[in-house]
Amino acid sequence: MNTAPRPDRPGFAVPDDLDPLTRHPKAVAPGAQIRMHNPMCLGCGEDAPRGLHLVVRAGEGFSVETEMDVEPWMEGGPGVIHGGVLSTAFDEVMGTAPLLVGPSAVTVHLEVDFLAPVPVGSRLQLTARLLGRQRRKIYVEATAHIGDPDSPVAVGHSIFVTINPREHFAEHVDNSQMAEEYKQRLARP
């Protein structure tokens, strides 16, 4: 996959001087599920009433993968997935990949190129791969296909920035459906 800067893609360019990637000592083994970060998360939360409920697993090296059944409620155009739903799935799978190398990170740039319609009723397979990092920035690419990895239906690119979750989310905890639980977590030393 070509990740060189392009005039039509000004937001995503992988720098030449990337820091070496090292798998975090607490990262799960290939094949293991990567823990969800919030039970109410739209992408992976098991308690999210209208969520995708994605289960992301660590792959080999610096990759992660998941599968998603394209259900009727995900319809955009007649008989095909809504682009926003597919973008959410990309954000989830790419956002999980940084956990292989370190602490929490949040999306600062996300782009998805839709290459072919994704029919309702299909099973979508998504794989994300870390391209590298530069200080706090982590560069990720992903592909989605329906059964044939050589025929992607969409590709995505993103940049994540590592954060201190206590500081980053502190002023927003009251908005959470789990506000009381998160306040207790933030109060712990």
C-alpha cells in the first residue's frame, strides 16, 4: 500500500524519521482479544445498545484484526453499508492497534477510501497495521475485504496521538453513561 504524500491526500503523510516500534511488554499475544477500553464504546463496547460490538484481536507483528457482519440496521444506500458505519469500524480497528506499542491514544486524523460497495448480509474482515511512530504520533493503515484480502472494498489511514487518559477525559466524565464508575476510577491513586 502506498503511503507516500499525495496532493489529493494532504492530511496523511508518513514521516521518514520514524521511531522504531517495540511491542509493549503488556501487549496481548497474537490471536488474543485486545481489551475494550469502555463498555459503552460505539465500536467495541459490549454494553453499547447501538454499537458495533467489535472484538479486535492482536495479529502478528504490529497488526490487529476483526470481523463484522453487515447487518440490515447498518444500511446506507439500498442494500449496502452506510459509509459512516464503515468509518466507525475503521476507527475502532485502527484505534486498537496503538495498544500493541504503548498507552492510550486518540484519533487526530482518519480517512477512508471506499473502493467497492459492501452489501448488507456480508461478513467484512478488517486488518490494521502500525506503520510507525514519531514521538506521540502513531501512524496506522487498514484494509477491509469480503473474503479476498487481495480485493479490498475499503482502505483507511489514520494518525493517533498518545494521551494520559486521566487528564484527557477528566472534564468529560460527567457526560458518560458510566459517570459514577469513571469518577471512582479517576479518584484512585
